[in-house]
Amino acid sequence: MDNMQMKHIEELANTLLEAAKGDGCITFALLNHLIPEEIREPAIIEALFDFLHSHDIDIIQGNNYWPYDTKIH
């Protein structure tokens, strides 16, 4: 993974954290909505889940996308 990809993943992790911090949780639907199609490597997804858990963010069932209406590019 090159530096550009790492920076993109770090930005994505921070966006996910921001999306979840108000409620302390994030839905699988919102995760799927925010994570770009090109980031589907299991190791990266696992690292994002670990990152969220390390910040006490639960990943829950649901279909809530608010407040994000576009994917991160």
C-alpha cells in the first residue's frame, strides 16, 4: 500500500469516527455507504473495525445513512 492509499484510509477512518462519535455506534449500512468500492480488502476492513472498536464505537445493524449522502472519494 502506498502513501496515498494510507492517507486515504486514515481520512476514511476519521470520517467513520466522526460519523459514529455522537451515538457511540455506526450502522453496517452507513459503513457500506461510506467505504469506497475500491477498499474491499479484508485486512483494511478489519483494521477499520479495529480502529472503531479502539475508540469505543459499536457497529450495529440498521439502515441509517445520515448525515452522509455521498461516498468518500
